[in-house]
Amino acid sequence: MRNDEDVKVDIAKQLKWDARIDASEVSIKVNNGKVELEGNVPTMTAKSAAFDDAYLVDGVLSVDNKLDVEIPSVKSTPTDSEIRDNVVTALSINSDVESYKIDVTVDKGWVTLEGTVNAYWEKVSAENEVLDINGVLGVSNNLGVVPTESYLDENIAEDIISALERNVHVNADDIDVKVEDGKVTLDGTVKTYTAKNAAFDSALYTPGVITVNNRIIVG
């Protein structure tokens, strides 16, 4: 296992390298491979990117992302009305979702999405679209997933397992897949964050999936 200080140095380099992140106010702590990020970043995109970047470093077992989004004072902060208009526009041009089914409200920079989508991956896509918008401090994604067809849990599980078996980044034997009423739970232990993400994506894009609880451990 790598030395914590070496891991910390590499995370700092990774954050400094990433053009999406202003890491000048980010504090990094590492204890036995467990990383804690604290401080401020200017956007939700930067917060998400910092989390992903930290996990890419060899030796990282977990990341506790405590970063706050703080819009720089030199940059004008959009009003809730402006943020809502920008969210509605972004969703309307996102071909992954049917935006007319989505209601958007904004309160002090926090966006809430209500309504329905046809697939879980569409729900995730809508949230990711919102996170990129200036002024957004967080998202409550309350979108319901209503598939256009009926799927048996057994078939959903089989499709996920087959996708795992085809994926070069993950060993399907390391993952336990359970499905109940379209709700997927992934358990197991993998060696890298890439493998954990690959397993999640295998479930995410499977037809019939309502939600995914990714409990896979990196270790």
C-alpha cells in the first residue's frame, strides 16, 4: 500500500492539472488511503471533478468530498429565476431527456427536479446537465423513473451480469447483483475506482433499471 503522503502529493498534482478546478482553496487529508477533501470550489462541476480526480490516484480507497461551492465575488451570481431559465434551456436541448416531463424549481441556488423520465440513465443525465450550470449550488433529483416497457427483475439482473462479463475493466465474479422491483444493489470488492464506475455503468444503462445503489468497495 502506498504511503499516505505520496498519495496526497499526487492528488494535489491531479487537482492542479485539471483545468475545471481551482484547487487553491482545497485542503487534502489522507489517512490509510482514505481521502478527505475540504475547502471551496467555484462550481458543482469542479466539486464533482475533484472527487473523480482524487479517486484516479493509485492508493486511494475512498473519498469523502466535503467541498463547498462558493461563487467568486468577482463573478456575478445569477438569480434563482436566471438559474431556472438556464436549467430549463439546458434540459430542452439535451436529447437524452424529454424536458416537457420535468418541472424545475430553484431556491437560493439549489435546484429541484420533479417529474418523470423513461430510464435511470436519463435521470442521471438530467442531473449532470444541471450541475454544469453557473450558480447551481446543488441538486435534489426527485425524478421518477417510469420505463415504457415491463421488465422482470431476473432478466434485468441477467442483463447486468452479462454487461459486467463483457467489460474489460471489471471482473464480474467480484460483483454481487441484486434486483428488486427494478431497484439494483451492487455489492463486492474491486481493486480500482475505474472498476467500481464500470460496474455502476453496467447497471446504469441496462433497460428496466429504476435506481442503482452502488455499495461496491475499493480495496
